[in-house]
Amino acid sequence: MIRHENKTGWAVYWVICGLLALLADLGMCMPAKTNESDVFEKYTYRSNYSDSELFQSTYTEKHLDLLRNETRNLFYYGFNQYMKYGYPYDEVKPISCIPHRRNRRNYRETTRNDVLGNFTLTLLDNLDTFVIMGDQQGFEEAVDKVRRLFTKFDIDSTVQVFETNIRILGGLLSAHLYAVDPRKGHCIKGYDGFLLRLAYDLGKRLVIAFDNNIDDPAKFNDDIPVIIPFPRTNLLKGPSYVPSQLQAEQCTSGVTSFVVEFSLLSRLTGDHIFEDISRYTFLRIWHMRTGHDLIPMTIRTNKFMFTDSLTGVGASIDSFYEYALKYAILFDDEEFFRIWASSYRALLINSQNSEGFFPNVNVKSGLELSEWIDALGGFFPGLQALSGDIPNAILSHRIYLKLWNYYGAIPERWNHNAERSEPLFEYLKRPYRNGDLLDGFDEETTNEFLLKNSVALEWYPLRPEFVESTYYLYQATKDPLYLRIGEAFLQRFRSEFIAPCGFGGVLDVRTGTRQDRMESFVLGETLKYLYLLFDAGNALHGSQSASSNTIFSTEAHPLWYDQELVRMYSGPVFRLKKDDRDLYRGKKHYISDRVGNMNRLRGIFSPITSSQYAERLEKAFVQLKRHFYGNVENSWQELYVTDKVRKLLLGRKLGNMTVGERIFVHANLHKKLASFSERSEYYSEDGWWTNKVPKQLTDQYIVDPDYLGLAKCTASKSREQHFLVSPIFSDDTSFYRSDLMHQLSLRRPPYLPNSANPELELDFAFYDRFVQGKPICLAPSNTTVFGAVMEEPTNENRGTRIVKLSNKQDRSTAGIYIDDLSSFRAVFEKQKPGDLNSFGEYVHFEEADRNTVNKTSMEALRILKINGYHVGKNENVWVNSNSSGINVAKGLSYNNEGIVEINRIPVINMRAISK
């Protein structure tokens, strides 16, 4: 069904709707087949498949095999070129065909030196990739290269601790697990655990970055200290040898994202310092959150304080959310799952906008603070899918799909707010329409200016986040649209991003200038997730089920830990030598003779010998442990004060606490009080959702306290057969809303030809096969959508309590009930008769319903979203009529019909109801 409105005049919708109609008339119109012998060949890569074989959008078992095999071949092309032209250094320059090394002459070049530690990065970051692609021989050969190359990481390189942790330490741990766990089918005969010994050596060198004035750490709330690790360390000399200007600032991800790899290292080695210190730091940072449950992005290292008020889901904070959830899954940890649920709820309430993606906001007010989103935030839809929130994952993924459609890449930062460009067209005296020109300029110049205005940071280094989320969403929905995205990505990857010695990204998405760099994540994440998307039978797909605790680290390294793994270590095959047992207990530093090519990599200019630093490292490591356990009272844990906790503390004469306050208590007391401290937006010891919801609602509706559905998984059940319709695309009335809302910011670079599949979901082969010519193309709404805040929550009052209501007869969602409007955040739509609203319906008010509009202005409001909940077209928001938030002086009241009014304008789907 195609609907349109003559009055709109929005040119872009005429184009889209016309294209849809044209496609529907074309039937099964397939692209012309190329000569089957005309295979793809570029530089030194020769494909086994023609374009017509690979890019046919059928997704049969045979077709997926071709896509998977081509992805695999591209990986080997990139890896073999690295081994030929870059090894044993960290990277290869894909255009220059020379090693990419750290800059020893300029230590300030951190964008280069932070990840290039002269530790053969691309090899170590890709050990498990061979396993995932089913190449046991390649896995064993790569592990053998590591054995011959490394015995320890005594390398004179200053590196970023965060990047080294996720790329190198995570890679070693994942490869070790595959090498020893017979359940995975990739054990290496004769393997003696040396990868774990390497990981332990590296872990020591990284963990001493936490020795940041630990004798006198920062104190807050009851004198409980917080430890902020240095962002960088020298692997040979330690963090104290790093120039102070490189240690001044940290980010939240850089402080909290050790907890997965460090904790697994602790549990595999028996040395608890790694988990204890990283978990402690993670929990203390969470404790420092604002009343909105939001955490800033930037920390001043030496002052132990946040230095900004900005937060979001992208760069500098992304893996905080990721590791809260994944630590909870990996170690079955309820405390970390509550952190994930609370922090995600805060994002849904404060950051998620009306389109479903997450702009950056102020941590104290929750108001939007910047006009850009970044490429790193593209991982978040995958995390939402992993948590089970599929509807919101689909929404937030869509904006990155639109960016790929328009740019053929994901700019590092993209300005989503059109307000920066709108004043340029004020002379038109009407809203901007796609195709309008700047006053006095032609079409080419206008487009060039808007393109530059829309891209905040212009590079695209082949980041994996968009493909990662596409993989997770396909596993959750089995919708062929996500396979189509992967197919289009593969097509562009091998035709545009391939280079003589690997793959190079885009230095400037506005001009198409190429980038002469291939970071390790291109092979280890981007192509890995793309391969998994096409590999229907991969064993790792089962790891995403509710019964598995296997996770992908933030660097896409598969990690798992369970009691069976612990049990196997006591068997004769994996029994450790005495020296190794001492090592794992932290009693002794393991020292081996240097072998292989290490002289080419380690710091030959260092005045300190390897043996001398071995002693210094061990001394620093022991000192860190003594200071941490001696001074930091690691056994104290956070407790949320409920009414029962307050009474119990009073009874023990431990003080009169405030309900809603967060305090720290000793672990022994925490165990006794934790069951009385459960806190969530839907839990209270008095069972308020049954006692306080009005009877006239409970008679008709089923009450669900989890109004955001955070405790439910909405992923579809696995389907045995392909289905022929793409419901996410064809049934979604808002699929093209982003194109309209951001037509000033979504700009196609001129170097991309129109034939470059501008809307990949409308490709003929895919469209006709999976959509069958029946998408809904809505004309743009001409209503006004705006956000509103009613009283900001504090640490003691974190917002109102809400329940979801479902009809008792058909279980369909009927809306939500709000007990108290003391604080809420909402998105409203202002409409008047004749408008076309967000649901594609014309607004009309019958004379009998005049009470639902402002009689003076003939206006009404509709609430679209409230406290993170998206209100459906036929849903209502019921409010307690005695709510303290209903205050005429504040502009909030209700009329004789019970309809809530804001500044005397009725909200047609929000009604006050008495108990």
C-alpha cells in the first residue's frame, strides 16, 4: 500500500514512492548476468566467483556458502599480505606495501603509537579468527609462530592499556581456551599452556597502570577510595616512565573495560588481583553516576574526577555498557546485570530520541548536548539485540543503515542535527525541500557545502561496529534484510576497499580519498563478523542462546568460562608444572630465554636489560597487590537503601539512612542485607503495582511491572526455513522517516555514482524477491514533535514508577499506568485538524470530541514516548489523578473528562484516573 499527501511538496518522498511503484511494476527484474568466466580481479587478489554468482540476493544455502567463502578468501588475502609485507611488525600499509611501525621519534603521535607496540599485533589479534573460519591447521601454525616469537612482553613500547588489553590480552586468552577445551574441537596436541603464561606476563605489565597514587587514592562518600588507572604504560619500564602529558586524561571505557579480560585471566591463573582491582574500579565508577544513572565520558587522571558532562553510547564510554552486560553473561553475575539494566533504562529515558538512536546528552539534565553521533556507537544495536530488546535494536540500527546508504561508509562522526544548516535557507520562507539551493549558488556547490556541514569527522577505517550489529540482529530476527546489508557490504569491501597489500578504508568520505592503513580489527572483527553473518552453521551462533555464557569481547574474541572448564584443568592432560602453579598463584615471575625474532621487536635502545626489568616488574606487581588489598578495603560493596534496609540499619544502630541513598557496607553485612536491597523501577517491598494500580484498570488489564521489557527477550524463535518476506522493511511505516528528517545532513558524496545502490534495500533482486512490492511509503508528517522534562530526578528520587498494561482477553498492549508524575521525560506531537501525524493518519476532531482539543487554537497533543516507553497508536497513558506532579502552577492539570492538559492543551492519549 502506497499512500501520499498532495499538500506536502516534499520532493524526496515523491522520488521514493515513485521508485517503489516502478519496482513493483518490474516484477522479478534481475540484474544482467556477467560472463561466468569474468571473475573479479584487482591488484593481486583473484576471486573464484563472478559478480552474478555472489550478488544475487537469494540467500539460499548455496548462495550463503559463496558469500561465506568469498569473505574467507578476502581474510586470507589480507592476512597473507600482512605476513608477506608487514610481519613481524604490527600492521602492513595496504597501499604502500611496507610495515606500519610505531613512531619512536614522536611519542605524542598517540593515534599511531597507542596500538602499535611492536608485538606483532595483527597476528595476535587474529589467532581465534582461524578457528572461527574452520581452519585448524592455520590456527596451529599461527600459535606456533607466537611460540617461536614470544616468551614475554619485555618490549620498550609505550602503549594504551585499554587497546593492548582488548586486542592482545583478549586474543591470547581466546586462543588459549580454544587450544585447551576439547568441547570446542580445536585442541592443539602437545599444547602446554604457554599462551596463558604470555597472557599472565602481559597482564602484570598492564595491571600496574592501576598504581596511580594508590597510597592516597581519591575519596568520596564515606571515605571509600576510587582508583583511576593510567591510560598508558611502557611494557618494559612501567607507567612512571610515560611522559606526564600522555597520562593526564582518561575516558570511562579506558577505566572500566578491563573487567572481562582481567577477570578471566584471574580465574584461569588463580591470581585474583586482576579481577579484584578491575571489578572494584568498575563498581566505583558506577557509584559516581548522576541522579539520572548516567556517567560522563572523560576523567582527569591525577584529579580523580570527571571533567565533562557529556555521555552517550559511542566513543569513550561504549564498552562500559558492553562489559556490564557481557561480564554478567560470562560469569553469571546478578550485580552486573542490574548495572546493565539500570544504565540501559537510563539511556532509554534520557538519550534515546524519537527516531530510536542515542544522541549525546548532559548527565545532569538529560538534555541533548551535542549534534553528532559517531561510528563506534554502531555497536549498540547489537548489544541491545544481545540483551533481548529487538524492537529498539532495529530502530537504533536503522540510522547506521541510512549512513551506509548515503556515504557508502560510516563517517567517524556525523551531524544528525539539521539546525546548523536550516538558517541558510531562511530566505525560502518555507521548510527546506531536498533539491533547494543556497541563495546564489548552483546545485553542485550547495551539495558540497551541505556535505561538509554534515560530516564532523570524515574518515572511515573499515570499523566493524555496523557489521557487528547487523550480525546480531540477523541472528535475533532471521530477517533477510540483514543478509542484504552484509551482501552489499561485501560487494563494496572487495571492489572499493581492496588494496595491493590488504584493505584500506576511506580517509575522507566526502571525497573518497583512500587510507593507507589496515588496523588489526579489519581482519579480526570486520571480516570475522561478516563471515559469521553468512556462516549459517557456525558453532558460535549457539553461543548467543540463553543457555550459553560464551561472549564476544569488545574486540570480537570469543571467551567462555564455566565449571566444566575449571574441572578439566585438574585432569592429567592439563596438569601444570610446579613452576607454572607458582606462577598462577602470583608467587613467581616466569622467565624464559628469548627466541626467534624478538631482537627485531624489543627495545634495543633501552638502558634497562630484560632481566633487570623482570625484577622491577615483579616488585611493582607485588607492591600493587599489597597496596590495593591493604589500603583500598576491596571487600566493601554498594548497597541501595530501601525502607527495610533503613529499618535494619537503625536496629543495628548503624545510622539513619535515607531511602533511595546508595551506601557502601562491608561484604559480610552486604550478604545479610542484599536481599532487602533489590531496587528497580518496578520493584518495591510493598508490591505497589498490585496495591496502587486503580481497580478499574486491574479489572480490565493485566499489570506488568517491567514496562520497558528489560527482563524479557523479544528475539524470534529460530526458523528452520527461509521465509519470503522481510517484515522489518516491508511492514515498517517509519522506515523512510529518517531520510526526510535528516535530508539536510544525509548527503551523497558526488564521487559515488547513482548506480552504487543508493538504497540497498531497494535493490531489484532483493526487493522483488523478499518484499513483493508491498512496502508502505508514508508521506511526511507536518506536525511538530518536541521533548519535555517535568522535574529532574535526584539521587534519592530516580523517577516515577510505571507499569505496563495488557488486555486480559487478547493480551494486546493497552498502554501504561504512572503512579506519580513527580518526574518524567516525554516526547510530544502537537497536531491540529488537517495535519498528517506520525502514524500516517490525517488528524480530525469531530464536534462531539471538541473536549479533546484546545477550543481557542484547535490544537491537541499526543504523547509519543514517556520515560523510555514508546506509546503505540492505540495506547493510552493513565496517570494517578492525585499525583504530586499534577500542578496547575506548573502547567499540568486535567479537565472534566479526565484528559490531561499541558498549558491548557489536551493530551489526547493521556488520562488521569482516581484510585
